[in-house]
Amino acid sequence: MELYLDSADLKEIEEAFQLGFLTGLTTTPTFMHRGGVTDVDGLIVKLSKIVPVLQIEALGDKAEDVLKEAKRQLALGLDPKKTVFKIPVSLEGVKACNLLRREGLLVNVHLIYTLQQAYMAMQAGASYVCPLVGRLQDQGHDALDLVDQIVFAVDHYGYDTKVMFSSVRTVEHVRNALNSGVHTITVPWKLMKVLTENNFTQLGTQQFIEHTRLMTVRVKDAINKVNPVVSASTSLTDAIIKMTEYGFGAITVTNGDGTALGVFTDGELRRKIQAEGRDVLAHKMGDFKYNPPVAVDANAMLYEASEIFKKSKVDTILVTENGKPAGMLDIQDMEID
């Protein structure tokens, strides 16, 4: 099924066609008017150089006027093999369609609201017939049934005409188009951008990224904050100030030789203040008893740190390199930004 962009916004047209696989562009005078376009011919020429196939309006009161307008537009430098002229369905419109087709030009008879209109367009040799699904549904009609009828007529009678599903309002319309067997759909950019989105896909992708990160990133490369370190002779007051300056909920305490004595956390600070009151502030960091710190080597892979987090149920792990503190790994460092 051909996929067209439905737009007259140059910025989104340029963005959309970077995808590399769109069939072409459909546009309307209404889109251009809303976008404040004043030089219609200039925009048409510019678009013809951007998109593989350009579908543009050819208007006129009589069939001969439509043919004349199409030829005028071609004279701007458009490629007749890559230009489709859109003609509103009417008796003069289908006559104009037949005239253009005899000239070897491509035609989209659009504003189709009934099977009879589509039949006249197909009989006139239309390259495309274009039922407006969203507009029909707005009026309370069964637009999808009409699309099915037109597709059946094309297939049953062997018309060399493509059915274009247009006036696309929702992502569900795209699914409807695929199920109906139409040959072409034209979709606004705001909807086209979300056609690949799905919550389960996003969750699965995120999981793959996280698991890949666990297996390929080393602990030292995942540390996001500089770890505050103090010696055993540092006062608790100075240690608290340093923790605050670094914005860290823990601080590493080292022995005289630089090896880790332990890790002091803000949780331990609260417990000691509750137990001893303000007198605890007179202590030095070496006065406290420390359990062996939960640690991981700086060159370990993140999955090893992940296992340590799960087993120890702590939020922060001491990172060591050659037996000396090299930083702190917070459980939040394990998450993807």
C-alpha cells in the first residue's frame, strides 16, 4: 500500500521525507491557505523537487479549463510522470479526468462520497479515486463500508484505478485502510509520527537497553557523582558539611593508609543524634564502629553491581580500585537517563 504525506507545511514535509520511503505528497488549497501561502506556484515547484510524487489541485469550471490549468502547472517545470492532478468529482470533473488521461497525465478524482461518484471516476480512467473517510464519518455515514464497496468494484471490474484512503483523523484509520485493501493512504504528519509507537514496544526496548548496559558498562563509568571522602581524624561536623557540599547521602571514611574504614550514611547520622543528641557532633569519624563496607571493584561490570544491590538491599555501594575508595555507586546510577 502506497503511503503519502498529507500536508502543505514545508518544514514537516522536509522532516517527513527524511524517512526515505514515502510514496509522495498530497496537498490542497485549503492546507496552503491555512499555512499562509501566497505564492502557490512557487511552493508547488519547491515541493516537486523534494518529493517523489506530488499530487496537486487542478481547478476549472469546465473540463477544458482544468486541462488548461494542468498544462500551465506542468509548464512551471513539473515532471508529468511524477505529478498527479487532483480534480473534484463532478460531471465536468470526470470529463476533465478523461481528457487528462488521454494526454498521458495522472489524475486523482477526489472528494468522493458515494460509490456512484467513484464509478464515474473509474470509468473516466482515474489513476486514483479518493473517498474522504473522516469527513464522511463526521456526517454520520458508514465511510468504511463505502471504501470496501469501492475496493470491491475496482477488483471485480478490473479498473486500473487505485483507491486512496484520505481524510485520515486517527491511527485507527490507518489500520482500517490496511484491512480494507486500499492501494494508497494519505496521512497527516502528526499521525504518521506515532504509527510506530506502542507502550509494550517501548517497555521492551527499554529493557533491552538496560540489559545491554549491565553487560557492557563498567562500574567506574556509571558513577554520576564525585564521592566525598574523609579520614578517620575528621570531625563529624566537617564530614556533615562535606556530605552537604557534595549532595551525597553517604561519605567514605578512610584509614591512614587510604584504605576504606567504612561508609557513614545520613541514616546513621540521624540514629546517632537520636541516641546521643548534640554531643555526637564532638566525635571524630574514627570514633564510630563500621561494618565492612558493601563494595564493588571499579572495573566490574554493572550486572555484578546489580547483584550486590539485590543481595545487600542497600542504596549505595562503595567502589574501590586497588583496595582504595574510587567513588560511590548509587542505585539510581543503574538507571538509564
